[in-house]
Amino acid sequence: MSKHILNRKSRLNLKRIHELQVKHVAQVSQIDRFALYLGIRVDLRLQWDS
């Protein structure tokens, strides 16, 4: 019985870790997209000023 509870807790912990990893990847990709957007805006602005 205790082994079953331990396995269940381990699976829940793994699920939580996976959810956090997915959230982290989503946040990083969102930051990357924003940085890319800013980079394009700055680049276009520099080209426009030239």
C-alpha cells in the first residue's frame, strides 16, 4: 500500500516538473519573439534613418 502511494506521489511530482518545464519553455520563446520583434524594429529604424 505505501509503495502505491509513493508511486502516485512520484508521478504527481514528475507531472508538476513537466508542467513547469513546459511553462518555462513557453516563457522563453515568448521573450525570444519579443526580443526578435524589438530587434527588427531597431534594425528597420536604423535603416530608415540612414
